Amino acid sequence: MEASMQSPFRDAPKSLNIFRIRFPIGAIASIGHRISGVLLLFGLPVLALVLDRSLASEAAFESQREAVDTPWSGGAAARPDMGRRASRARRRAQAGHEYRH
């Protein structure tokens, strides 16, 4: 076979194991930027919907606050003592006690 007829991809890697390929810093930044853009694309409308619903009434606000306080959402997981403080404050408010810091 002539030299001009050989495939230019003759020395290309045979396996495309993405974890073995070393990406340049620009590629890593680009991939991270695209991922964050997709997260914002789907996350901001959800956050806007939650804000809209929480501003509708006091009951809707309490409903949204309780949804955020669940352990799986990260509300209580971000600061473990906040769940106890919030529930203690709620019990005091329901009992008619004044909440003090």
C-alpha cells in the first residue's frame, strides 16, 4: 500500500476509556461549564415555581418550608441543629410560648 493511501488514524487509541484519558484544563473547565449550565437550565424554573408558590399565602409558605426542611433535601442536613431548632420553635409557637433566641 502506498504511503499516501494509509489511514491517518493508524496510531489512534484503540480503547476510549474516558477515565484513562487526560484532559487539558480547558476541556475540564468547558465540561464543568456545560454541566452547570444544564443544572441551571432545569433548576432555576423549579426555584422560581417554589418562590411563586411560597408567596401565594402563609399556608403555602409553611408547606414549602416543611418541604425544604426534610432531611433528603439538604435543609436539615446542611446544618444538623437547624432541624431541632425549627421543630422546637414550632412546638413553642403552637403551645403559645414566645420564641426567644
